[in-house]
Amino acid sequence: MNQNGKLYLIPAPLGEGDFNKIFPPFNIELINSIDEFIVEDLRSARRFLRKAGYTKDFNDVMFHILNEHTDERDISDYLNSNLNGKDTGILSEAGLPCIADPGASLVKIAHKKNIRVIPLTGPSSIFLALMASGFNGQNFAFRGYLPIEKKAREKQIKQLENDVYKKDQTQIFIETPYRNMRLFDALIKICSAESMLCIACDVSLETEFISTLSIKEWRNGLPKLNKRPAVFLLYK
């Protein structure tokens, strides 16, 4: 019988909002049963836990940092408590752990060590945007961030549009919020007028904006995307 503790994948809100509308009560109960977390940022993790109703004293809670600066050789030790029968949790910065977020490398190790991995229900801007886009949800690809350099980005956009028509595949990608308009400008410049573009901003928040229009229609009106978390979806 497996006596290892479980590793829970804990979603976080995509922004300020009502927790009761986003998370099932089970999440809150589960979080309060854990006193060891793997997090991307300590300060924001503590803030989320308090807003979620976490009652434990943080002096009694163990936090491990897992972000782009973490040495891959160190993360295996984060699972030592699981091997001793204790449950721990990976807490996302926003949305779902391991989806456009750190955590996948640790989960891979957990499987190798026979540690049960349990994903909890929560919001994902990527999948919520796909649901609301009207695009192909049977065949899609998430491309992450497109290149920053202009020529490389334009080449990538052309390839994505080609995949839309050649593979009948929805293309999903994101950008750093302050570069949203730069990406939008490149899309309406490069893509065919008849191609369809969905833009989903502030997904699950009070300021949520989701709209699907042709490139030709987008050229007639500029959305207000600057400094807003957004997901871009390209289809036909």
C-alpha cells in the first residue's frame, strides 16, 4: 500500500474576485489541511491563502520557492515530506499549476517517486477563453509566448495561421500585458482578413472582455488591451 503523502495542485484566482464563484468549498477545506506548499512567489502565496480563509500561523508553515530561478537539482527535495507520508501542495501564481506556470518538472518527479498527484478544480484563462471563442475545441494548440523580436514574431504568426487552415487547429497564445497592443498590431497586419481572432481579457473577473471577430473587423476598432492579462486565439 502506498504510504506516501499526496501532492495537490492548487489553482489561484486570475485576479481580484469572489472566491465563492471560482472555487468549490472542498478547495478551501483541503488548503487548510496542508502546512507545506511549493509556490512561485512567497508574498503573493501568503496573500492568496489568507483571502482563501487559511487559518494556520505562517510561522508554522513551510514554503518552498519554485520559479524560473530555482535550480532544477534542488526541487526533488521539495517532495521529502511526501515520502514521509505528509500531504503538500503546489500553489499557482494565477490559474492552474503547470499550465503556462511552473510545476510540471516537480510533478514528473512525483510520479517517478510513486507520489499521488491530485489536481484541484479552478480557473484557467486558456481553457475558459477557448470555451468562449467559438473555435475548434477538438483540435487546438497552446503556443505560450510568441517571440519578442519583430521578424521572428511575424514568422511565427504566419506559421500559426498556416496551421489553422492546414490542420483545422485553433492556435492559442499569450503575451506580457504591456506588449499586448504590439502583438495585436502584428496580428491584424499579417493575418488574412477572413481569419478569425478571439481576444479574451481579464477572464473570470468583473472587467472580463471576450470577443471573436474577423481580422477585417478588428481592423475597424482597437480593443483596450494595454496592461490587461489577455489570451489570443486564432482560427478560421
